[in-house]
Amino acid sequence: MERWADGVTVVPVRRRSAKELTRTSAERGLGFDADDLRRIQAYFRREDREPTDVELAGIAQSWSEHCSYKSSRPYLKRAFGPFRNDPRVLGTGDAGVMEFEDGQAYALRIESHNHPSAVEPYGGAATGIGGILRDVLAVGAKPVALTDPLFFGPLDLSPGSLPPGVKSPRYLAEGVIAGIRDYGNRVGVPTISGSVSFDASYTVNPLVNVGCVGVLPKARLRPNRATRAGNRLVLVGGLTGRDGIGGVAFASRELTDRSETESRGAVQLGNPIMKEPLIHACLEAFERDLVQGLKDLGGGGLATATGELVHAGGFGSRIELDRVPLRETGLKPWEVWISESQERMVLDVRPPDVPAVLATFLRFDVPATEVGEVTEDPYETLLWHGAPAAHLDVGFRIERPALERPARSRTRRYGPTPRVPDGSPERLFEDLVLAPDSASREPILRVYDHEVQGRTVVKPLHGRVRSPSHGDAAVLQPRPASLRGLAVATASQPWACREDPFGGSVWVVEEAARNLYAVGARPDALSNCLNFGNPEDPKVLGDFAAVTKGLASGAKALGFAVPSGNVSFYNGGLGHEVPPTPVLLATGIVDDVGLATTCDLKSSGSALYLLGRSRPELGGSLWARRAGRSKIRIPTPDPTGLRRLGDALLGAMRERLVRSAHDVSDGGLAVTLAEMAFGGDLGFDVDLAATGLSGPGSALAAEGASRWVVEVPPDRADRFEAALAGEPCRPLGAVTPNGGTLRWEGRELARIDLRGLYERWRRGLGLP
């Protein structure tokens, strides 16, 4: 190789010992393990030369756990590979793309921004939103909705109880919510679904998962690959700086008490004011057929995006790094190559179309620069002011072979299912309703704009303006010309997955399906974000294997396609590990948005029915968590039975036999009834013996899967029962003007002041 460019450093590796290589990796923050270093040394021995710092930096990004999925790939392929043949799936690139209706499609994706949010919660969460928007944009879709499932430690933890270097959960939660608010609102995409959960397991490492849904004409679908040698690579969007350097390496190791000072530079800086015109400019370029393929610049920056783009097409590249527009002077070539500065995309453009592309982005005041070209040979050649900075086989850099790490199932022994005390149903009801995991999320939802773009038909809050309550899912009307709707829900159940990873993950899929059925939607697709601890621990990988199998089993039984997903390992540190936390972004089809159902009670005198079989199973339940009880069997999932029951419920909704519906999940029947009553500013009179359980305590607290409470007009009760014939469906009680009455076999047990409870519930969380 001729003389390397000024500013490029040669790093000796060919004759170094394993110990010396490990030291070099650590000093440069590359994050290589011993197997990585052996592969790199063997490659450059074959090449008969030493690598440059630019080459090693690029390899480090692509071989990180965050980018390569080297620990998870075998499990993902076994579990979700068969779903790739689903005819509804139109694409599986940066986001999954699904059939919607004639000529129209939608895209969905969920991913994590956990480590950055632990260090800098506002910026970490904001750039998580920015990244997920780019994933959906990268397949040609216009982003139309955001979701944000969040997990924090208990908000009341005192600073003195926190490990060194760990921030207060309240500080983290407030910063994350503000980051999502400011980015999503400013870029003009509504946040319509999500969750906020609290557990001591997330004190050191909060989880910040973000999802996005987009819509597109099928003709606008773009591949995440280069399409022809000779095409030009055009970098568009924000300027490149030193923020986000080594972000994927940071995300591929556990947090420490030094992460705050050592890794703050790995957190990117978001700019929603740039993102909004970038989206519009890209969409116009797509419409004019000026872009043949594209990738977003996320983890690993330009190195990952261009490498994956050209390699997916079977090509190489020639890139002039010095042409990359910079936000600051003095960046070294390797920093330009791997910076994760935000709001950037790389486009594959035919040579005659380059002037039109540049003019389009100029009109939107978005920087656009031709930085290279697609080459026939399978090498990436990087230049810095005309001299070489790197020359690598792009396949070697991008295709890091998967690891066969050892996996071992944990030994789990379950005790007998406890009996929930029956002595004070009113106190139990209030305790479940006012728990931090149940308290109203209205203060958070109110800071998010869920109306922008005008597509949100069913909002995240259901019911009356003066007393809104939590809904199961939101419903979008993607196109004004069509009444077809798209329901969006999120689901997670880490506590059940901690007790039983396989059964708990099936339960998560069931929860997603129940949320969709409750608003009148047929389950269609899901994207998963799999949050786990250190994959080098065989027990963590054993949990991961069980969860992927459970998710696949549940998705198959319930008819979900699985076109996209994300894995986040190394969530933990300082002796703490998050529980297995699979989080789902699920979508469903609503044939007519005019028939969509909400959860708020509608009319005094309506009949209430309990759908599904109740079981006294409490593992992972809110009651068990509040009581400090673990090692209890979780509710037995029945996805096949749920699908049959859900389809019957949809049939009743189509016949207008259902006024409201709400699934029974966290907090059991107590929370379900309370939320329905709160939203309608009405009451209920129910007989808990209708559950078939042994006492009122279990009837209120048990979270047996596959259940809904449904409100039916009294004059249509017979027709409703006929529509549900053969399915588990029991009369539960009636809607009343106010107050809650709990009975057991006709005998009154307790009366609940619902309006007083509502005010406490509405103020209970104290966020944001």
C-alpha cells in the first residue's frame, strides 16, 4: 500500500501477543474480545500489512454486539426465521414493512437507547426518538406515530441508597420524558402509545425503548442496499461532530461507576429542527424516484451505514472522508468515519440524478454532499485528502461470524400459589389501583402531542375530558380516503418473564393481542425489543433462548407477522442485572375506524361481562410484587384459545353489541374495573364470584391471561351471549351512575368512593 494519508496512524497487530493486542484494544476503546483480535490478526497477516486506526475503528463498530448481533443471531434465526415467509411482509430492512390495503403499506420498528439514557437521560431519550424515525424513513415510509415503553427504578429511592455513579430514578425519568417530549413534539410526529414501569432491577440501568410506525405507498418502498456499481453515495442531513463516537461500543458493555465520566462523549446530540426538513426532503426524493437505496446513520455512523448498504448489494465503495461536512474542525479521519452525529442518511443515487438530489435537499435547507461511489470490487477504499486511509474487504468488516456462547437454563423452583387475603376488599382494591405501576399516566401523556398530523382516531387516553383513563391501544386512520385503521399497542411483562422466560414471553404476546382486540383490531404484526443482561453469562443467554422461543410460539398462534426487531444486551452493572424484558410494538387492522372501541364505560344500566377463564395464578402479578412474593407460577398462557375468543369478540363488535372493552392485565380485575369507571365517570356493581375463584381477594388481584371486561347494552345482552356461544363468557354485573359496589354471591362486601379514588389515582405518580 502506498503511503497512508496524513492524520492516519498505523497500528501494529501482526506480531503482537494476545496480551499486547488486548492492551491495544483497551487503550483505543475498541471493545474487541480475544476471538475478535485473533480474526483481525489473521486477516492482516494474509494481507501482509498492518491496519490503520481508521480500519480498526470501523471493524470495532461492525463487530460490536450492538451492530453484529454475534451472540443473539443463532437464536433469532431459529425463532423468527420462519416468519420471513409470511406473504404479508413486504420488507425486513431497517424497519419491517407490512401490507395494509391496496397499493398501501406500513412500516414498524422498536429499539432501545438504554445506556445513553442512563448517562444523559434527556439527550439519550431524544436521540433514541431520532434514530427510530430514521429507521422507518429508511424504507421509504413517512413516520406517523411514536411509542415509548420505559422502565425505571422506584421513584422514591433516596440518594443515599444509590450505588456510586448511579443517578436518581426520578431524575432519569424526568429527563427521559422531557427528551421524548421535546424531540417528538418538535419533529411533528405524535407519541400515541407506551408504558412506564418501576422496579428496583432498573435502578442502575433504566430501559428506554422507542418505537415508530410509518406509512407509504408500496411503490415508494426502498431497499437498504446499493443497487448498482457506479451509483453515487450522497450524505444528507446534519453535520458531523465528535458526539456519539464509540456509541455502539458503549452499548456493548455493562455500566460502571465511571460511565458518567468515561462515556458521556458516546451520547449523541439530537436536532429535531434538522430532522423535520430531512424527512420531507427524503420523501420528495423518493416520490421523484431519485433514490435507489439508502441507510440511516445510527450505531457506528458512516462506517456501519455505508458498509451495510454496499455489502447488502454485493458491492464495495470508494469514499472521500474529507468531503464529509463537519460541525467542528480538527476531526481525525477515524472520528469522521465512526461518529454517530445525528440526523444523517446516506443515499444510493444514479449519477444523472445527483444534481436533482442536491437541489431537492438545498430547497429544504438540508446539507447534502456526494461523498463517494459504489464499486464493483468488494472492497471499501477510504481517502483523506486524496491519500488512502483504509482499504478493507467490506465483507470481512460487516459479516462478523456469530458466536456459539454457552447457554444454560436457570433452575427455577415454584412454591404453592398463595391465597390473597379476603378480609378487606376495599383496601386491596385501592392498593392495586394506587400502586406506582397503576397510577394515572395522564401527566406524562399530556406533555406528548398525540394529535399532530391529524391521524389519531382513538387517543392514548380514553373517556371524558374531565376524567380520562388509560386505553389499551391507539388507533390511526392513515389515509383520509379510507376508513381502514391501524391500531398500535405496546406490551411487556418482565416480572412474568423473570419467573418463567418462556411462558412469560408468550404472555407478553397475548397481552399485545388483547390490547388490539380491545379496540376492535385484528392482530397483524409485531416488532420486538429484547432487553437482557450480559450474554457472556450462560444463564442470561438461557433466558434469551427461552424468550425468543416463547415470542415465536405466541406470535404464530395469534397470527402475528414478525418483520423486525432489536436486541439490547449488557443491561446492568455494579452487580445488578435487569430481568428478561421483551418489549413489543404491536399493530392490528381495524376494518372501519367508525367501529373502534374504547375502554371507558358509556351508560348506566349496561351489562358487564367477564370474557375468558379466571385462574388463581399470581406469579409476576402486581399483587405479588407489592407483597414481596416471588417463585410463584405465572398464569398459564393459551394463545390459541385467546385467538378464538378474540375473534368472537371482534364479531360482536362488528354487530355493534359492545359499548366498551378493557383487557384484564396488571392489577387484575380491580385495576380494569377502576380504569373503565374512571374514564366514563360512572360506577359499577359487580359480583366477584362470577370469576369462579375461591375468594374475593383472588378475584380482584389474579391476572390470569386471556380476559376482558366488556360493556354491553342491556337490550343486546342476549345477542351478545349468542355471539360468544361456546366461549368463556360470564355476566359480571352492571354499570351504575357512580360508586363501586363489590359483591360475593349477592352479598355486598364493600362500597368504593370512585370519584375520591380517581383524584388520588390521577395525582399518584408525581411525574413529569
